[in-house]
Amino acid sequence: MNGYYGDHAYTFAVGEISEDRKKTHRGYSLSRGIYSCRIGNCTGDIGYAIHNYAEKYGSGVVIEYTD
């Protein structure tokens, strides 16, 4: 719109979800990924941090979009 391009993604909970699942929906997984962004790490380290945190609380990441 007016020369601006954007992208947005959001996860919506449908119905009642457990407190553990809410932890992955509140951005804590993203925070783990951001925290892993440091000199010497690779993008795979970011994905690994997010995946492990999400899996710990019964959620996951879509791995079919990766190599």
C-alpha cells in the first residue's frame, strides 16, 4: 500500500488451551530465538532454540518448510 510492503504472522489459539501451550503463544519461543542471536551462532541455532522450547511445552514448529 502506497509503496509499503509488509508481512505479518500470528498464531491464534482456538478454544481453551492449557497454561503450558499458552507459554508458547505468548512469544516466549521467539524470545528464546532472539536470545540465541549472537556472534558465532548460525541461523540453525536460532531454530534449534525455538524448536526445543516449543516442544518442551507440547507445541512444535513446522519442519516441512526447511531442508
